[in-house]
Amino acid sequence: MPSNIVAQLSRRIRKHYPNLKYRIIRGRLADAFATTHLQAESGTYIITIDRDVKPDLAAFLLCHEISHAISWNFDAVEHGDGFWSAYRQVYRLYEDFTAG
């Protein structure tokens, strides 16, 4: 997988979800591979992916975290039906992206 897969996948996600405001940070995380939180004043989701994970895992984690950001707009349950619905849609983008 290319080393810039996260940036490439993010561009594809932004095309499909143009109103979703998010920023990706590659940083050091102590107790998780990735996290998402909402920056209330700007309405932007901050997605942090541990900088030590390999690009293919980082892309997979981006799918997971983006699904949280999408679903939290209508379902506050951490891994509820809204999350899994969003995850199916985002993962299809990931599969299409990695297939060709």
C-alpha cells in the first residue's frame, strides 16, 4: 500500500461527505490506535491516528473513526446501528479505493 494512503482515502471520503468537517492528526497515543472527538466551537471532528501504525492499518482506522463522526450526527450510541450503517458505506469506499 502507498505510504500516503490515508491522505488519498481521505480525499475520496471528502468527495462523498462534503459537509463532514474533520481533521486528521498523526500523533502519539498511549492507550489506543485511534480516537475521534468533536471540537465543539468549530464543529470539526479531530481524528487522531497513532503515528506508529503502518499505512494500511491507519487507513482502516480512518474508516472506523470517520464512521463515528458520520454517525454521531444522528446516533449517539458508540457502536450502535448508526455507526454500523456509516461503517458499511465508508468501508465500501475503502474497498473501491484499494481495489483499483
